Amino acid sequence: MSISEASALLKKLSSEVSSFSASASTTLASLKLILVDFDSLPPLCLPTPDSKEEQRIACEALELGCLLAVKNGDGEAFEGNTNQLFPIYSSCLSVPQSANRKKVQGLYLMFLLVENRLADFHSVLQTYTAEEIGDERINFAVLLERELMVGSYDKFATSSTSLPDPLYQFFMTSLLSTVRDNVADALEVSYESMDLADAQRMLMFQPNETSAFESFVKQSREDWMVVDNEIKFQPVVASNRAEDIPSMKLISQSLSFATEIERIV
Amino acid sequence: MIALPTPPTSHSGPTQSSALSLLSMLQEDSQPLVFSALKKLLRVVDTLWHEVSASLPLLEEIAEGEEFPKETKAVASAVASRVFFHLEEYRDSLRLALGAGDAYFNVVSDKSPYVETLVCKAIEIYTKVSDSSSVADDDVMDDNVEDDGLKDKVLGIVEKMFERCYSERTWSHALGIALEAKNIDKVKQILEKCGDSLNEKVATLQYGLSACTTVVVNRAFRTEALTVIGENFRSLPESHNDFASLVRCEHLLGNSSSVSEMLAGLLKTGGDKSLLALQLCFDLVDTGDQHFVSAVTSGLPKGDSVSSEIKADMEKVTAILEGGFAGELELAFLFKESDSDPLIIANLKKSLEEKGKVASLLHSMSLHANAFLNAGTTNDKFLRENLEYLKKANNWAKFSATANLGCIHQGHVTEAMTLLEPYLPAEGGAVAATGGYAEGGALMALGLIHGKPNCATALRTSTTRYLRDQLRTNSANETICHGAALGVGLSGLGCRDATIFNELKEVLYTDSAVAGEAAGIAMGMVQLGNGGGGNQEVTEMLAYAKDTSHEKIIRGLSLGIALMHYQLEEKADGIIEQLFRDRDPVLRYGGMWTVALAYVGTGNNAAIKKLLHVAISDVSNEVRMAAITALAFVLFKTPERVPELVKLLLVSFNPHVRYASCMAVGIAMAGSGNADTLAILEPMLEDLTDFVRQGALIATSMVMMQAPESHKSYKKFKSKLTGIVGEKHQSPLTKMGAILGQGIMDAGGRNVCLNMASRDGFVKPTSVIGIMMFCQHWFWHPCCSLLGLAFQPTVMAGLNHDLAFVKKFVVTCNSKPSAFAYPARLVEKKEEVKKRVTTVSLSTTAKAKAAAAKKKKEEGGDDMEVDKKEEETKKEGEGEGEEEKEGEEDSEAAKKKKKKGPEPKSFELNNPSRMTKSQVRVCEPKPGRYHPVLAGAKSGIILLTDTTPTEEDDEVEKVTVPSVEEEEAKMPEPFVWRPEGAAPAAAPTTTDTTATTPTTTTDDRAAK
């Protein structure tokens, strides 16, 4: 009974997601309530008569859930869904490939990039097959990561114009601001002052985005001062000095060690 | 009941499994989803707890937050509790399990490891919480025990556990918990509930009694619990009562009057009950609690209107309690059964004399060793035969030499004065200002002879009076004063007589170092265990100790203070604290001994902690030594813990610490022959520091006391002991250890063992004092002699109603004869020396026995004769006429021996015999005409019931005390054993031996 109920709900969810209906989340929640009682899913993975069907429904439902979360711009929900989805991928190898699978896999990599969880990024990448990595949607994230790591931020700017799927835009926007922050940090220490126009270009604002640039400077870089078309960066705070060494603490520690050694029998 | 988690083996899917999906569901908004996820988590948490542990904060939030329904919170608690359980964080686990409630944590029916562990934890917390008096430094006593209301919930759990115990009738479990938690109401409740089955109740009460003496640390509660147990014992019907336990209980409570009443009642009943009364009296005397015994005696009714039979029994009781009958019996046993080997001391003397002049230290030690070897056996032959050697002792060595007579003649109260006459101070003679060493030693010897509380009370009192007179008249001579003061202390041990105390105080106030030291110790002995709670006398002693400039006096006083706090436990804490903080190391030294004596045998953890702290932190070596040695006293009831505790101290860089660790191990494990202990002492025998070697030698010989020759380390150690004495370059201190070791190892004719406890588990004050004083030999060599007090005869003696040995009573020992045999005697190497000592042997094979019996029968001897002869087989002390026959028998047995295969699996012990500590386990009275009146009594003095009392039994032997009035027993003729067809000179070393000294000597004497 529940399996038929689940497939009905899945159909409903699928149409709701594509039509971007507001009721999609509730449908997903009620579907999950059914899914949680399926013993064929991880962590139990017990063989049940309908295990294949159950696993398929669970996969597709959760994939839809992921896409829905991205559409809603809800990173947390996206992660929750992938956490529920990926164990199925790794435990239930017989699950058929769905249309959305590679997209979700690629999006997940993007998500990890945004979160700057590079270790996770690479360990997840290890679980993908060569065929999967070859896919455009996944490969995009892989290339992007490479560019970011080498620091070729300009290449990154160009790739942001050729997205494999519109859903990637959500993550690209956050990535851009992350990159921008990195660049700004570098500027601060490298220059004492800089021309406004140069700075705008360096921070990857289009020439027509002057207002966005100005608000960025005002809001996220409060210590930058704009004087005569130039940005003055604050001098770097001096690093720790000798007096910051916890000498008293070290001395008392050594003394107590000495007494203890005295006592060792 | 929750569903058990599916074990991982039943998974059919890929082995790789993850709870990640479920965990991520916990963050979903939908509450029903969270609930379902949690329920599923509970099924897998036992295998996937490592993953779940990362989400513990979330789980706790759900469990303790407000937003989720109750049911969800319970599951979350259950999941979290199990994760904590796997992480071994039992406290948190318990807290959450209690939150989860009965559905997930069912203590009554669920017996999984999870529940059992948590219940243990709950009980632990329960006992800690209810025991609010204990120091709150334990990790269990976190601040939040009260905060989060855990206490009440724990109470609920424990209550359920009690219910479970009741329904399963495991009363001792419940009683144990109640005792540990110091909950007297529960104790009462349990004892009430188990009352419907008398047998169970008796068992529970017995358990409670032993638990009270071993587990319950707090003195006040112990008294309370014992009172309850005592009441319950008394309320039992007579048919089921365990009188021995009741007496023990009343003794612990100090209720002498009810013991007297009970004894009187038993005597009135007569028959077996009066036998039982006699047995109880022997047990009472064995505890060594002089104070209690005399109180019981005075409480006995002096009825004249009773029948003559009861009157006779009453007289016996008085003889046992007051008349020193037990002491006489021990003396008779030690004298008769002594296996003291005269060659040990003779060889020792020879190897000392080999290099010409004997160093006075070693000379004096050899005399100590002789005293140990013959302690209590009254055998002073070596001294009589070697007067020249003896004369070499000067000054204090002379003092010890004379004092050693007391050690040898210990308990020989009837003739103490005659024996020591030549040495005692002359009547009315002028008091010499110097000298008087022999006189002082003799006075101390008098004290030693009367030191054990099982000797006649009247004689003790008169001796104390005599010694006090001597103390007064010889006050000008500090040596005599020293001996007299110690003598008074020993003979008046624990009498709490204020006059004696004041007399000793006068000696103290003369401010003479030597006399003052003895006076300080003696003051403590007189007021043994009478110093608690800001006692005026203690304050005075302490004040004087701070006043005087003599270190010896301070030491004497601090030891005296220690003695005054004997067994006072918590009551001594005040003075202990004060002494611990003192700037004078000698007083701190006394503080350590105060802990040792106040907590002797309690195993109190707080005391051990204190001692260990001092052992590694004090600046004075002596204080450290005392602290470590004290560990052996506190822990003597669980001796195995001592080697464990001091194992690290044994490898200390400080030689004093190493020395003391050796001594602690030796004292604790004395007579055990434990292989592990010997293994940890072994490297110490080769230590770089001479006195550490000394300590190791003494300790090893303590451990090897009464070890049979078949013991793995026996030969090696024995040859080491003798070897060291002869070594040219060995340090005198090490030699001293080897000499004392020889004495200790074969002490008391191989029939005694160092033991601080009586057979009933009471602490014996004399033994404790003996060992404590022996440890003082570090400062004062004459203290060695006092070790004699700590030797306890390991005797098995069966007595009938007339208090005579019953020969027909035999004990079967289920082990190889060689496991408990006396070691063979040494064989003199030189040919011309008369061959008195040859290996003697008791026929052990059933075959040989049967053959011997048959032979005897043929010769017309009756059954009883056979028994007797068997015992005496191959002893050389027989008369001329017997000798031939004996010879024949020997050869007969030897022939059998050649044929026989492996050793027999069991053998029989005659009455009386030596029965070592470890031997008791494997012994069983052989069923026969006589059986012990107290079922289960195996060692010590056993009263026997006669199943056929009407039948005459002429095979009984009265207890006879050896006497010096008569000449020494005639030496047997030289006797060479010649097997048929063998070379005449062959010594029968191959024969299996169970050597005993001639029993006939006493008979000879009696005949005279």
C-alpha cells in the first residue's frame, strides 16, 4: 500500500517541482515519512520484496528534493537531502540511473566548493566513476575547482558565463562573492592604495556595476577609505611580539615539572 | 521492551552502511519524520554509534528541549544513552537512560550488558550519594548529581533493583548494596524479608557479618549494622543459630555480657552444646583481645547450685579463658612437634667463626636467628652448649642475648622465673649505674614470655607487678629501666591501668634517652587503643616529645602514641593530621605508624592514599620508609594488593624506599610462598645497596616461611642465605639480613608463621606489635627479639570433652605429601660427628601403611597401637627394644618405596599436627568416631564430638607443658639406617620425608 502511495506522491512531487509549486515541500515531507519506514534503505538495507522499487522511489524523490532546495536557494535543505540520498547511491548499487542523478552529483560538488569543504569535495569525487566525471555537469565543477585552486580567477569569471544548467547559477553567485573576498584580502596586504577603476576590475565587477562595487566596498570592507578616486588600505596589524609569549605560564610549568621529577620515585 | 538492534551479521546488503541519512533527517522540520528517524536509529545505534556520536548534541537537544512531544524525547534519550554507553561515559548514559524511562530502560526484566552496566553505575552513585560522610573527591560525585535530579531517579532504579533481588531471593546482593550505601533501614528491611527461610537468613546474616568487617569502612555505621545483625542473630531459634558468628558479632560490638550469657546458656544445656561453648572460648582467646576475654570471664555466673557436671565444664571454660590453657596447648605443640634443625644455627656459627673474630653485629644477629628458630619451643640447647660463644656478647648485645631467652621460652609462663633467675637483678642488691645489660634483657624476656594474651591471667598480673617493682628499684640504671619498661608494656599489654601508666611516665620524665624511649613505647602498649579523641595522655606525651631534646625519646613517644590509637580508625584522624604536619621528622615517623595501627587490616583507601603520598613526597627517608611499611599493615587482609602497590616503589632511585618496599611485601605476603611475589623480590636480592639486599633477604624469608622443600625457589634461596654469610666481601648489613632470614624462614621449629590476623579474622594486637617493633630494628637492634610475638603456631589440634588430644581423629590432606612436608634436615658433612640427624620419614604410601599395620597386628598390637606406631614410624627416639623393630620396618618401607610409582594424591595428618595457612584449603577431617563440633572447623584448636561416648577411648593424651626442672630429654642412641643389602653408609635421602620430632620425649618425661 505504502509503495503505491509513495509512487503517487512521487509523481505529484515531480510535477510540482517542475512547475515550481509552493506545495512541493509538504509533498516531499510526507513522502519522506513513508520512505523512512522502508527497511530496504540504508542503514538497514534489508532485503524486502519491493526493495528495488522502494530504492528507486527514494532516489528519485530525494533527487527532486535536492533540486527543489536549490531552486529555493536553501543550502541547508540541499545538504540534508544529499545526506539522505548519497548513502543510497553507495549502498544500493542496483538502483537504476535517473535523469537527475548526475545533475545532483554535480550540484553537490558545487555546494562543497561554496562551503569551501575541499577535503569533502575530493573524497566525494573519489566515489564517482570515470564515466560520471566525464559528464559535462560534473566536469564543470571539477574544472572550476582546479581554476580556483591555481588562482586563475579571471578564467573563473569567463566560465561563469557558460553554465551547464541554470540551477548552477545559485552556487556560482556565492562562489563569486567568495572569490571576491579572497581577492580583496590579497589587495589589502599587497597595496597601500589603489585606483578605484582598477580595483573594480580586479574585484571582477563589470564596468557597468559601479554601484554594486561601491556597496561592496562600503558594506564588507569597512576599513577601506575612498579618497580622491583612490582606495586607501589600512596598514596590516603587527604580528605578535615577544611579550605575547606566555613566559610566566611556561616558567611555572617548568617549575612544577621540576618538582614532580623530584618526587618521582 | 525495546526491539533489540539488528546485529550486523543479518545484513544482506552491502556491508558498508551509514546512519548519515537518518541523522540528517533529525534536522528536518517535520516532527513525525524526526520521530520515525529516531526509532530507526535506535535499531542501528549499537553498530553505528560511532557515526551517531557526532550528532550527540543534537540528540540531547531533542531529548531535553521543549519542542518535541514526550515520546520523541524518550527515543532520543534512549539513542543518546546507548551512544554514551558505547563511549563508556556511563554517567551521561545513565542520566539519559533515566530520562528515556521504563520503555527503553527496563531494569527488572532486561539483562543486556547495557542495562546491567548502567544499573551498576546507578548503585555506585546511590552508595556515594547516601554516603555523604565520605570525602567528595570522587569522579562520581560531580556537582550535578543533585542538580539534575539524578539522585531521585537513581533511587528509583536502585529501589527496583532491590525488588528484583527480593524476587530472585539473592539476599546477599541486596544486603551488600545496602551496606555499601550505609542504609540501615534497607538492611533491616532485607533481613526482615529473608526471614521466611531460616537457612537463607542464617546465610545472609553470615554474609552481612563478613561484609561488615571487610567492606564497611565507616566505623559508626559498622557498629550500627552489626547491632542490627546481632539482634537478628539473637532472634533466631536455637536450632538454626550460628553461635560462632553470633560470638564474633558480639565481640565486634564489645558486648561481653551477652557472650557470657550465651556461654552460660550453652553450658547449662550440656552435651554437644557445652563442647560448642568450649570451642567458642578457644576462638575467643585466639582473637587475642585480652580486654574482651576478661570481660566475658567476669560476666560468667559463679553459680554454686549447679550440678557437678556443669561445674566441671565451667572450670574448663575458666581454664581456657583465664587459666592460659590455650597458651599451654600451643607451647606443648611447639615443643613436641618442633622440627627445629640444630644444624642451621650450628653451621651459621661455624661459618661466622671461620674468619676468626666474629663482628659483634653478626654475632648478635646469630643469637637473634637462634631465638627465631626456636621461638616458643623452649629449646635453648644451643645456648647451653655454646656458653663460650654466648659470652662474646657485650653491652647491648648481652641485653638482646638475654632477651632472646624470652623469645625462645615464649608462653612458658609457669617456669619463667626459674628460667631467668640467674639473670634477673639481685634481690636488694646495689644498683649499678652502668652495666646491668643481662638484668635488663632478662626483664624484657619476662615481658616476652608473658606477652601473648593466651597465657594465664594471674601469672601475667603477678609478673607485671614484679616488673613494676624492678622498674622502681632500678630507676637509676637506664639499661635495666629500658628492659623493665618494655617488660611492663608487654606483660601489661592493653590493661589500661592508669597507675602503671603513671609509673612509666615517671621514668619518662627522668629524661634519660634509653629508658625514656622504652617508657614511651610501653606507655602506648599499656594504653593500647585507648587514645582517641583528644585524650589527655596523648596530649601530654606529644607535649613532652616536643620538649625533650633526645631523638630516642621522641621516637619512643611517637610510637607510643601510635599504639594508643590502635584500631581507632577515624577517631585517630585528628592526631594523624597533627603528626603529619609536624616539622619534626621523628614525629611524622610516628604519624605513619599511627596510620598503620589505627587502620590496621581495614584496607581504608583514604589511609592508603595518605601513606602513598608521603611515601613519595616526604623529605625524610625514615618517614618514607615508615609510610611504605605501614601499607602492609593497612592492607594485610588483602595482601595481594601490597606487591601491586609497591611494585613501582621497588624500582625507586631511593634505596630507603626500596628497602621499605621489600619489607612491606615480606610482611604482607609472609608464609604464602607466592611465586609472583618471590619473582618481584628476586632482583632486589642483587641490589647495589647493601641494606636493600638485607631487606630483600628478610622479606623473601618471610614469604618462604614454612615452604616445603618441593617449593621451586627453596633450594636456591636457602643456599643463597647460607652462602652470603660466608662470603668474604659481602657487606655486614647484607650478612645481617641473611642471618635473620635464616632464623625467620625456619622460625619456631617450622611450626609458626607471621600472621596479623586470628583465625576468625580479628586483628591480633601482639602480632601487630611484634612486627611493628621488629621494623624498629633499623634504629635499635634489640627490637629484633620482639618479632617472636608475631609468630603464630599453625596448629591443628583436636580435643575431646576433657580437653585432651584424641589420637583417633585424623585429617585427610588432599595433596601430595611433599607439598606440605617439613624440609629435610641438614646433614652433617664430617664423618666423625655423630650422625644424630638423618632424614626421617613417615611412611606415606597406602601400601606401606597396610604392610606395617599388618605386621603390627601379627605382632599382637591392637588397632590403636597401630595408629600410634604409624605416627612414630622411623622416628629414632624409640627405646632400645623398639629400635630393632623399627629398623626392620624401615627396610620394609624402603623396599616398598623402590617399587612404588608416583607420589600419592593424599595423605593423613595425625592429631595434633602442623597445618600451614595454604594447607587448610586442601584438608578435610576424616570421617570417623570423632567429628568437629563446629562444622567446617579445620585448623586451630578443634573441639570434637564423640559419636559413641559410652565407648572407652584410651588413646587420648593430656596436654603437658614442658618443664625445665627435669633434665633434658635423653638423646636417642646414635642410629644408622641400613637398608637390606645396601651399603651401610648410604644416607636415606631418597626416602620421602615427613619429619617430626620424637613424640615419646614427652611421654618419657611424664613417666618420670
